[in-house]
Amino acid sequence: MKSFEKFLSRLATIPDPRRAEGKLYQLPHVLLFSILAIVSGANSYRGICTFIKIHRRKLNRVFKIDWKRSPAHTAIRYILQGLRAADVEKVFREHAANLNLAAAAGPGARVIAFDGKALKGSFDSFHDVKARQVLSAFAVDTALVLAHIEIDEKSNEIPAVQKLLEELDVACHIVTCDAMHCQKNL
């Protein structure tokens, strides 16, 4: 499918953790199909496997591949757990930046909103672990999350925003943050 060609080529840049022999399923397709499954409501490796199993013929035809059967949920787990999170994050940031640039050709000010959120269900009261927090950079005009970063447990949004400001190209953009970022030394 033409609309996924650029994204598949980006996914192909992620190092494959598997040995060279016996790679029955290509990493970019496993990643893309896993993303499609999760967007469709799958919330487990078995759910991803079921999605691929149900749509395998259509996926084979559209993406010009020849999978005889869908990968087992254990194979999907092995592939996904072997990936380095930093490599996947880098590819998603590049893809979001390119989508944002392509959609931003129109006139008007570009606005990027930084906001932190606590992840639902990430706390563990039994082990006295606080909820995890994530800071996101959101392009308002294109409705894309450009990047996100986990906030350290013993910190707050301020150093996380500063780190993302260094990593993202925000020149000629309006940047919005919460009131806590009204610091003299920002």
C-alpha cells in the first residue's frame, strides 16, 4: 500500500534482534501489523496474533507478501521484546516530524504544546510505587504527538521539557507549557 511505503522503510531501519537464519516474518511488517492491531483494539500478543490471523489474506495482498500463516503470539512477543525502545522511539519521532512538516505547509503560526500526564493504572500501591508520568510534545495544528519522554519519579516536568526542547526543532514555533514552567532560569 503506497501510503505505508515510507513508514515501512523507516521501520526497516530498526535493528532486528533475531539471528539471520529462519526469519520467516520481516520485522517491518510485524511492527506495522502490531501497530494496526493495537489501534484496532488488541491489547495483548494473542490479540495481535488474532488480528493478523483474521486479516492475513488481505494483508498479504495489500503489502505484497506471502505469509502462509500468521506468526504465533510467542514469536510476536519474542520479536517485540527484543527491540530497543530507543530505536523504535527514534523512528516514530522521525516519522511524526515528517508528517508534521508535510501537513504544515499552510500559513499560520505553528503551535507545539507540552503537557505531562500520569499513566492510568501505572501505580502499584502494594509496592508503594507512584504512577508513571509522561511528557508529550503535541503539534496542535496537525494533531500529532511529535515526541514523548518519561518523567523521572523524583523529578517533575521542568527538566523533561528542557530536554525535549533541546531535541526538537522548535524554531519559529509557538510553544505552550503549564504555569509551572514560568521559571526565571528556564
